[in-house]
Amino acid sequence: MPRQLVIGNGSMLATFDEHLEMRDFYFPYVGMEDHSAYKDHHRIGVWVQGKGFRWISDGSWKITPRYKPETMVGSSLIQNDALGIKIVAEDMVHPVSNILLRRWRIKNLENDEKEVRLFFHHDLHIYGDKQKDTAFYEPYTNSVIHYRQKRYFLVGGETDKPTECVTGIHGGKYASALQQMEHLKTCGISSFTVGKSEYQGLEGTWRDAEDGELARHTIEQGSVDSTVAIHCKLNADAETKVCVWLCAGKSLNEVLELQERIQKDTPDRIHRNCTNYWKSWVNKTTFNFGSLSTETVDLFKRSLLMIRMHCNDNGGIVAAADSDIMAFNRDTYTYVWPRDGAFVSLALDQAGYTEVTRRFFEFCADVITKDGYLLHKYNPDKSVGSSWHPWFRDGEPQLPIQEDETALVIYALWKHFEQVRDFEFLQQMFEKLVLRAANFLCEFRETESGLPLASYDPWEEHRAVFTYTTACTIAGLHAAAHIANILGHHRHSERYQTVADQMQQAMIFHLYDEQTGMFLKSIKRKDGKTTAKDATPDASVGAVWRLGVLPFDDPRSTSSMQKLRDTLTVRTPIGGIARYTNDYYHAAVPPSAEVPGNPWIITTLWDAQWTIAHAKTAADLEPARTILDWVRQYATRTGILAEQLHSTNGAPLSVAPLTWSHATFVETVLQFAAKENAL
């Protein structure tokens, strides 16, 4: 299921499902060390005096996940008529400090006074597994702390209308007990318990909450979990605030200091600061959106915010943080693909967020090999990610790369420079990144044809010489030539430009099929000869015009795009554009001429970009507007875009959100607005 809320700050990221229960919790990197488990969730329960106990995921609640407009602050609606309460759930992560704060406003729908108890269960898998952990009640701060090695997680809370609290000392580890005992009675968690879970048949401490009371076990080790409760009074037709927080750090002192910050700043002030920060961030640049609808502009801003949630403070941009894909292949999309990062950077730079993309280029400069190529994918901490590309195949060694990933980073860097004109940063990147990468692109090619040597396609399925990869390599070399020239490295510039020109001619000669009037998906070469041709219509060949290798109105570009539109359109009520014919990845139905594959958000938006490029009148833009509306139609109610859609019912498939989908929407909106304003 797609995530409904995603909140974070560049070093912490949490995702929530349709019941507002946390499903992923990453720290200290976005997309790495998921201290949750993809198949489990952190339960929330509510007990109301005289009415009993209900889990929020038991089907008896009306739940509407949503964000406050233009922010990464949740403002979801929860209601249970049987319990007689309504809740506005405001969930946020502090923009700087690693604090996840859940500020819930509970309203009494009835005319009686009642006691309400909220139970928050935390089933942490520290370092991504469940062993050697400790959970304990810390009396000096009235909190529950989970830890292992250098990962500490503190659970605390408070209410503005308490009924009781556990015995303990509140207000700082070194505070006087006598000074703090009275303060404890007015705030803090009211009860707690820690215990075993996922061990010898034990389900977890959440079971202990179902009678409205917790056993108050104080410590456990091994495979552990915890549940805390906050008891509050709810007056007739009145509102009460309950706050619970999860502080993450690398030491005990760090999480204790974070709790002290919450108590000093107050949850109300943190809520205001988070709201104001994200509103300012997403509106830093003013655009003329012309005739685009308010709903489209809202999704544009939501996409920018969603992209930012997937950007690490150290520069890594992860493809997706949705761990449900683990059930498909026992691996996730929580990696930094240089290709995805380059395309995301192009969109962010166009939108004015160059400070985010600068860190991405520094990330790539740090991980590039000494021979000048970037590998398949990386972990957010800059270590090499998992891969299925072999180093040795069919009795021969090979580089396990997708060459476009190296080339696109150079291309995106040049576009970044055009935005910021930062010569000093460009010179640094030339020495650390461009020089090695561009030299590799020049050398990693066939002598006889001038084409790139074989590597893997953008969909990571086949190894050959692809039109898409060739176009990316040409664009990367053109960018390297511009960078070298503007920095005064004329010999390098001339070499890169010469190789790019030769490769462009080779692409037209070897990869354009005159008979079909379109670019081939790929060819295979051996001993200087073409041994196989793959004419499968593939949306990725549009890179030829999107990257400026050929003009968009070049007859070869035009005929190729028209044939792609004809063959890749999904002819069901859902519509959209597939990646290529006979695409079986997450196939909803067997591929056919009517349904070549599932519609992808990215490929459908590429078709809109083609329409925008050709538009000569305002009326010509209408098909592109229709596609933007189509994307909006299949976003979740919280504005999250999946990788692909079910071809017959439109349900989101694979991961959601996918950073690349949001980036392509941002890019397409900006292109539409620019073209409409120009016309």
C-alpha cells in the first residue's frame, strides 16, 4: 500500500499508512537503517471511560490522512462515533533536530466528561533487525528509551489535561527530585510497559493495552518493544491536546537534550515553527503558473516537499523510502541511483533549490571510482549499494554499470551551473568529478563505430548499446565540453566535443532505423559488427530530443515519438504510457497490443513534455494539461505519486512515493508554465 504521510528533515524520515501508524523510520540517513520493519507497524490504541478500547486500525474509525497546505506537517482527521471522540492528528519532524512529534487534538463529541487514554506502541528494529536491544523506563525524565550501540530512541509525551502520571522525576536527569515531583503531576506519560516481542510466540506489549492498563515493566533486553500511555480528561464538547514524541540520537545524552528542547520550546511552538518553515521553503521562488489549476499548483508544491523528504543532508537522493517493496524482491528502492538523482537535480534546479542539488554533486564526486565511472547505486552513507549487474558473464569480465548514470550527472552539473554561475564550485567539481567522468566516457567506446560500449539499460534489465544510453553519453560529453571551455581547459573541451560529435553521427547511422522511421531500443555489437537489433518501442529513446542531442522537431525525433505514442498508449479507461511493449514488471494483466504494460507516471509525463515542446498555440497545450490532470487524478489524497499504476483500475503499484515521479511532475509543470507564458 502507498504511504499516506511522509515527514522528515534530511537525517530522519518517517512514513505512515492509511491508519496513521508508522511503517518506516529512518535515522541517521534518509533511506538507511530502517528502525521499523516493512511487515510490522507501530500500533495506536484509544480507551474511553465506559466505552472500552479500540485499535485505530480495527476498521471502526473514519480516518482522513492529509497535510496542512504547503507543509510537511500532517493534519489528519480521525473520528470514532462509538467512542464519541474526534481527533485532529498533527504529525511532524522538526526541520533541524531529530524529533518526531505527534500533537493530537482530541474533541469530545458528547455532553459528558470522560477519561481518555491514548496508547502508543513502538516496535523498533534498531539497525534494521531485532536483537541485542534494550528498552527501559527512565524515571528522571519520565520516558521510555530504546537503545543499542550508538542508536538511542526516547519516547516521551504530555497532555494539557492530565489525570495521572507514573512516579518519577521530570525535567532533566540532574534536576532535584523534590523540585520536580510536583511538576510531574501535570505533564508526561501516564503509564508504560516494556517487554518481549517477536520472540517465543510473544506478540508484544501492545496486547497489554487492550484492557486500558499497562503492567509497568521497567526494563527488557533482546527482542523488545514498548507501549506508553497518556491519560487525559475530556470535558463535555471540549478539546484536549495530547503530544507524544520520539527523539533519535547516537547517545543517551543526545536524546535527553532533545527532550529538554521539546519541554523548553513546547510542542505548540514546535508545531508553529515547522509549519512556518515548510511554508517559507516551498514558496521561496515565485512562478507564474498561468492558467494551471490551483490543484495542479498544489501538487507541484507537494512534489517539491516530497522530493526534499528524500534528500539526505549529505547529498544522497534516495529513489523511494517505501519498504513494502521488500515483499517483492527482499530489497528496497532506498538507494541513491546517480540517474535518479541527476533527473531529480534537474527539476530542483529549475525550481530554484540549488542548495539541495549542490550537495548531490558533492556526493557523486566522493563516490566516483578512480577510473571515472559511477556504479549501479549507493547507500545513503556513500557505501556501494546492492546490485544484480555481474562483473563476469559469459566467460568475460565486464563493467557492471549503466553508463547513463555517469553521463547524466555531468549533464545535470552543467545545468546547475547555468542556474547559479558559481565558478569556484564548478572548478572544484571539474577536478574531482568531471575530468575523470568525461575521460571515461571518451574511452569507454568502440573503436570501429565510436558508439559507447555495452552497458545496462535505464530499466536495468538488459545489456547492450542503447539509443537512450548513447544519447545520455553525448549530452554528458557536450556538457563536459561546455564546463571545460568556460573554465579555460580548451584542450579537454575540444576532445569532449569531438567525441560527442562522432558519437552523434554513429548513433544516427547505427541506431536509427530508416525502415520503421524510429530509433531502435538497442543493438549488440561484436568484432566491429552489429549482430542483433532490438526494435522494441521504448519510451526511453525520447532522451534523444529531451537532452538536446537532436532538436525536438528533427524528423527522426518526430517520427520516433509519434510511433512511441501509438504503440505505448495503454488503451484502457486508465490510459497513460507504458515503458515499452511487453513490459512484465508488476504487470497487472498479461501485456498485449492494447495494454503494452502498466502506465508509468514518468513516461506519461514525458509524452506531455513532447506536446509542450511542439505547442505553437495555447490550444496545442491542452493535451499536456490533460496529462497533468491525469497525474493529479491518480495521486493519493495526500499528493503522493507512485512509480506505476494498475492498468485496469488505476491503483498505485510498486513504491509510492517515487522521487523520480514527483521530480518529473515538477519539471513538466515548469515547462508548461514557461511555454504558456512564452506563447
